[in-house]
Amino acid sequence: MERVKKIKSGDVRTASRLIRNLEDGMDEARAMMKHIFPLTGHSHVIGITGSPGAGKSTLVDGLVESFRKKDKTVGVLAVDPTSPFTGGAILGDRIRMQRHAEDPGVFVRSLATRGALGGLAKAVGDAIHIMDVMGKDIVLVETVGTGQQEVDIINHSHTVIVVLIPGMGDEIQAIKAGILEIADIFVINKADREGSSKLRREIMAMLDMAPASAFPAGWRPPILKCDNAFEPVGFTKSLEEMSQTIENHYQHLVKHDLLGSRVHRKAAMELNEAIRCSVLDPVLSALAANGELERMVEQLMKKDTDPYTLAEEIARRYLKTAP
Amino acid sequence: MGEKKIRVMVAKPGLDGHDRGARVLSRCFRDAGFEVIYTGCHQTPEQIASAAIQEDVDVVGLSCLSGAHRYLFPAVAKLLKEQGAGDITVVGGGIIPEQDFKLLYDAGLKAIFVPGATLDGIVDWFKTNIKPRD
Ligand code: B12
Ligand SMILES: Nc1nc2c(ncn2[C@@H]2O[C@H](COP(=O)(O)OP(=O)(O)O)[C@@H](O)[C@H]2O)c(=O)[nH]1
Ligand SMILES: [Mg+2]
């Protein structure tokens, strides 16, 4: 496979095109992934989530800088939302990272959600694999940041960073709604603003209430404050601390044999997705193509039957093992 | 099989800070259903070419109102070719006197849009001339 070889050697053009073909759902690209998947397992994948405007992209840019200083190669996948009205998207995360554009050790690729819920794009999982096989030591994944349901990121990352900013009353609501569980590291960003100590206390209190089982092998998510991004000296120091904490977290996973559980989580999710894609999607498109799906909907509207009976009928038709 | 989307990069090379047009265009391309990567002001041709390749865009749209297009636009087109990405279409817009058109077309630009070009007209041109790759 010529293209797999190219990707292994770090060829950006080939890699980015494959990511694109995956985004566009091309069968040929899916077939390529069969050759990519076995080669994965090198990268440390770091997820960054937090509400829009929290400063995620600015942090990613700073982290890239600090990993580059340690001579690590970096891939960035930055996800922004697709407009549900037009299907178009403005992918603006890159603006904050352009100073790395010419560094061959950094590969930044923007993705649009294209209707995927959960804060990521459907192709993100495969895009991570591709950057992994390109040999990137670090892969940073920035989520959309719409808040509450944004938990998909844990399925893809070894380390999840939750970025919070002071002065937004609903931040803590978001934490309650599930972000707490996914954080390996909290970052209080824009700590130059009023309210950062209060926010810190609130997160502390929340962590104090969590059962010990919430902290795998004793990893209680540290709460880091990040200095103003516009004060280069303090900001750089904050980022050094952050990248060190990220490294510590990875070492913790390795030392306590927890890396496996993260990889397990990702593998289970990927299998789930792949089955859906290979089993459910073709059935649905076959039913849609011959008009049966529409006829069934009509039947339901008249209450001639119910969705459960119909689904069972379809299962009997398509699955050998259906009851 | 999903849908093949057009990916566009809107970039402002050089020191020109007139970004209103670039922002208006980014919005308008999004509304036309394209995926738009906007890289902001003050980009070198090298940054633009490299970003276009990393993002695998179909087209790079350069905007320049300062008068430096004669050097900057051809530089981007040349770098893309040198880096094996000559298939990425390059177009430009801004304050560009007609006598410079030939130089820019010769450098490989496929279209030039000046003040007064309607947004509908621009989108039409893109939809007709930019095909997402096969
Ligand atoms: C608004 C404006 C400003 C604003 C800019 C605000 C901003 N953030 O954008 C401010 C006041 C800051 C400004 C400052 C200056 N300006 Co001024 N400015 C203008 C003005 C009046 C309108 C520009 C504009 O926004 N048009 C609206 C947008 C939507 O149009 P557009 O960008 O031209 O885009 C259209 C087309 O050109 C085309 N297009 C453009 N780019 C692209 C790209 C692609 C891919 C495509 C497909 C199409 C396309 O499509 C668009 C739709 O039709 C123009 C005069 C004019 N009528 O053009 C002067 C003008 C551009 N400015 C000029 C000058 C000299 C300056 C200053 C140097 C003044 C000074 N001495 O300080 C500074 C420099 C600023 C800087 N840092 O670069 C001159 C440039 C002269 C030249 N090139 O020879 C102009 C032409 C005025 C003049 N007649 O002298 N300016
Ligand atoms: N005051 C302050 N503003 C910041 C800081 N970091 C980022 N910003 C600004 O916050 C805005 C959003 O930043 P961005 O990184 O794009 O956030 P994202 O949407 O979470 O990716 C930008 O205008 C940044 O300049 C910070 O430390 N302090
Ligand atoms: Mg962002």
C-alpha cells in the first residue's frame, strides 16, 4: 500500500486527503483504515474541552509550543460546528495556531462536526489513528465546546483537559452535568479575571464530594490556573506546568496499568461505530431506497402497527440469528 | 457514502489589515455550504501554502487591499506548485488594478474579484469552477 507507506513517513498531503475522504464517507477510505489501524498505538492523545470562547484554541497553541520545546512532534485536530441550516462551517481554531504553520513537526487539521453530536466530528477517531501512524508523539483534540453532552472526547483520549473560565455562572452547572467525570485535569483559564479563586474552590468542593472510586488509582484531577495568554512570561510558565501535568498523568496511567482501560474504552466504541456503519447503515439505506421506510412511517402514522413490531420484522429479514 | 464538501481557505497575506472583506466572504461561503478555514491577517505566503496543504482545501482565496498582491499572490501559487499541490486552485480579490490581472493570471491565479463583485456572483463562480476532488 503506497499511501500507507506515505502516511507512515509523515506525508501531510496524503494524510489530510485520507481524513477528508473519511469525512466524506468514502468506502475506499474506510478500506484504507484496515491497513492503518494495526499500526497505531504510539501517540499520547489529549482531549481539550470547555465552552466556546474559554480559550481552548489559545491553550492548544501554547501547548504545541511547549511540546515542541521538548522536541515532541504534534498533531492537532480542531473541531468546529457545522451550520445545521446550510451545511457549511467556518473553521476558525486555526487562526490561533498559525504561527506553527511552517513547522514540519506540527500538523493542524480542522474538522467540521457535520451533524455529529457529542462535540466531535465522526471522522475524529480515524483522524487520530492517522496522525498516530504519521508518528506524532502528541495528538491534541479540541472539541466544539457546546457544553453538556460533550463527553465523546473521553472515548478518544488518554488525558482529558476541561477548561473553565471564571465569571460564567453556568460553568459549574456544566460540571455537574457530567464534565466532572471526564476531567483528568482542570484548567482555570483567563485566571487574570475576577472569580478564579472562587471557581477553584467550587471545583475543589465538588471533587471532595466525589467517591474515591472516581479517582482511578488515586489520580485526583489537579486544578491548574492558567495565566493571561497576553502576558507571555506568565502564560509560558503556566503552559510548562500544564504540559508537565499532562506528562505526569500519562505516567500515572502507565504505572498503574490504566492505559489499557482507556484503550479498551476506545476500542469498544470504535467497534460499536463500525458495526453500526456496516450493519445498520446498509439496511437503512436499502429500506429508504425502495421506499419501504417511508411506507412504514405511513403505517405508523395511521397506527396500523408499532415501531417495535416493524423493527423485529426487519431483524428477522436481515439477521440470521434474529428470534 | 456521504457528501463531498468543498473546502475553502480564506487568507490574508502580508501586512494588510483590511479584513472586512475576508470575513464577509468566509460567512458567505459558509452559507453556501462550504467548509471555510479562515487563517486571519498577517500571513506569509509560506504559512498560507503550508496551511492549505494541511487542511486539504480545494481552493485558496487570497484577499489583499494594500497593493502588495503583485508579489504575494504569485508567491502563494508558486509555493503550492513546488510542494506538489498545484492542483489547489488559487483565486484573489481586493484592490487590484486591471493592469495587474495578466501578471496574476500568468502566475496561475484562476480568477480575480474586485470591489463591486457581488457575493452571489462569487459563490456562483466557486460552485461552477471548484469541484471537490474525486
Ligand atoms: C473600510 C476600510 C478601511 C478600514 C478597514 C476595516 C477592516 N477591519 O477591514 C480601516 C479604517 C481600518 C482602514 C485602514 C486603512 N486603509 Co482602508 N479602506 C477601507 C475601504 C473604505 C473599504 C474596504 C472594505 O471593507 N470594503 C468592503 C469589503 C466587503 O470589500 P473588499 O474587501 O474590497 O472585498 C470585495 C472584493 O474586493 C472582493 N474580494 C476581496 N478579497 C477577496 C478574496 C477572495 C478570495 C474573493 C473571492 C473575493 C475578494 O470581494 C468582495 C466583495 O465584492 C477601502 C476603500 C474601498 N472602497 O475599497 C479603503 C482602502 C482599501 N484603504 C486604503 C488605505 C490606504 C488604508 C490605510 C493605509 C489608511 C492609512 N493611511 O492609515 C489603512 C491601513 C490599514 C491596515 N492595517 O492595513 C486604500 C488602499 C489603497 C491601495 N491599495 O492602493 C483604500 C482603497 C482607500 C483609498 N481609495 O485610498 N481602511
Ligand atoms: N483575558 C484573556 N483572554 C483570553 C485568554 N486566552 C484566550 N483569550 C481570548 O478568548 C477568546 C477565545 O479564545 P479561543 O482560544 O479561540 O477560545 P475557544 O473558543 O475555547 O477555542 C479570544 O479572543 C482570545 O484572545 C486569557 O488567558 N485571558
Ligand atoms: Mg477554538
